[in-house]
Amino acid sequence: MRAFVIDGPGRAGVREVPAPVAGPGQVVVDVERVGLCGTDVEFFTGEMAYLHQGHAAYPLRPGHEWCGTVSATGEGVDGRWLGRRVTGDTMLGCGRCRRCRGGRHHVCGDRREIGIRGGWPGALAEQVAVPAGALVALPDAVGPAAGALVEPGGNALRAVEAARLEPGSRLLVWGPGTIGLLAAMFAAARGAEVHVVGQDPGSLALARDLGADGAWTAGDLPEQPYDAVIDATNDPGVPRRALEAVEPGRRVVYIGLAGRASPVDTRDLVLKDVTAVGILGGSAGLRGSVELYASGQVDPGPLVAATVGLDQVAGVLAGGRPAGAGRGPKVQVDPRG
């Protein structure tokens, strides 16, 4: 089958590789759509931390935001999965340790991550093997574009839930990328007043069109109380500014990752009695994001700027914008296109 393979920093392309076989407890999925994200870019540039920590190595096959149809099942797998449209959890815990047994498989020390960690091949390919226990069924109402946005949706939904919002709460989302805009949309669906901070006028205009009550640059952000702040950026200066912006006794949620340390003065954290929450992975939010997409409460479609084939992936990861791309921050891939 055809798959996208990264051989080293700046070196990648489409290769012919062996098709996956469903081992015990696994299925094979015919991939319908895959999203490209910042993690894939960091693997392409060589900046991804896992490469330097020994958790990942070249050559690697990325792709962790995906959907498709189960085409084969392995020993011990319920045959009813065959032919079903699915997406799945990226985080694959060992299933034996204290964290996994306690429902925290996404932070298992021995976890593998599809297309990211531990050598598990990703979904930027015509097919991908997935443990059956990681599958999430997709209803017909969730099409290909939305199906491949379930994984980032799970992350964003977890961030919104961590913010502990009530109807009428004022939320500040810093960063109008895919995660930030999804968080803004999920929060608005819960009745929150949502404000978004960014730099690019086009991204801010899209945030307004998607229902944000306000979209601002950092320089013109109104000085008003924010009941929660979600940092969905890779800017090392934003964690401190998020803490400064949030109301005392409220919550700051950190889901963005910067390329270097992001200093926060814990005296501010303590003296404001603020709760800070870190979010890694969408595991616990996957089914909730499917439900919100299927019900129509949240439509993630406008976030997709373009859909390309495997042959165009390297150019996108290198910073290229597909011809005719829309305003959204997300580029998706049809591996069979």
C-alpha cells in the first residue's frame, strides 16, 4: 500500500510499504481521511521532543487524526466491527500499570501513540492497524471531515470541561488554531461568552464567523474579568499572560506546547488562588466530540481549508498552502485521492 514516510528532518515522501495485518485484538481500517497537525510538522522539521527523548525515531509514519472503515478483524475481535465507520484513540496504554488500571492510559509510561510514539504506524496511509479497544464508532451524521476532527475535538472538549464553565461564564481562548477554535465552539454550545485572542486578522475573522463574541489581538484585548482562560498556543509567553488575565479563584487550562520553557510565577498562581490544569490527549473527550458533531451543536467543517492527496503532504508540512485553500486552519488528506 501507499504511505507517507518521514525519513529524517525535511526528508519525506510517499512509499510502497507492506499492508497491515490485523493481529489478535486488532482491526485494519481503510483510511478515509486524515488531518495534518503541528505534531506532524515537528516530526518533519525534527523538532518533536519525542525524537530527542527516545520515544520516536526515523523512519516514521505519522497520522493520528483519522477516520475510516474497518475492513479486517483479528482474533478475539467482535465481528460486528467489520464494515463500520470508525475513528480511534491515539493513546495506547499498556493496560497493566497503575495508571492504565485507574483510567489514565493516556499518561501510561509505556504507552504507544498511533503515528507519534513507540513506532506504531500512523494513518497517513491507505490502511492502518488499530487495537479494537481504541475504536470509536462514527454515526452516519459525522462525515469524513468531521470524523478526522474527532481527535482534536476530544482535546478541545477536555480543555473546555477542565475550565468548569457555566452558562454565562466568560471564557478567553488564546490561539485561533484548530484546538482553540474547537474549544471556542464547544464552549459557546454550552452557553459561555467566548473571546478569542490571535495575531492573524483572517483567523480572528473566522473566529467571529464561528460564533465568538469577541476576537482580539493581544494589544486590543479588553480588560474585563475572564472566568477561565485556555492557552491553545505554542507561544512560551502566553502561559504567564493567561494567568494574568484570569479572575482570582478561577481556572487556567494549558493545552498548547511551546518549543521552549514557558515561565509562570507560582506566586501569582497562589496569591490569585487559581487552578491550573494541563491537558494531554483527547482520549476522554472522543465520544463527547462525536456526539456534539452528530447532533449538529458543533459543525467543525469550516475549520478544514483543503483536502489533498498523499503526494502533497510534504509540501504542506514544509509550510505550503494548497491552491484554493479556504480560511480554516486544518488541512486534511485523502490517502486514496
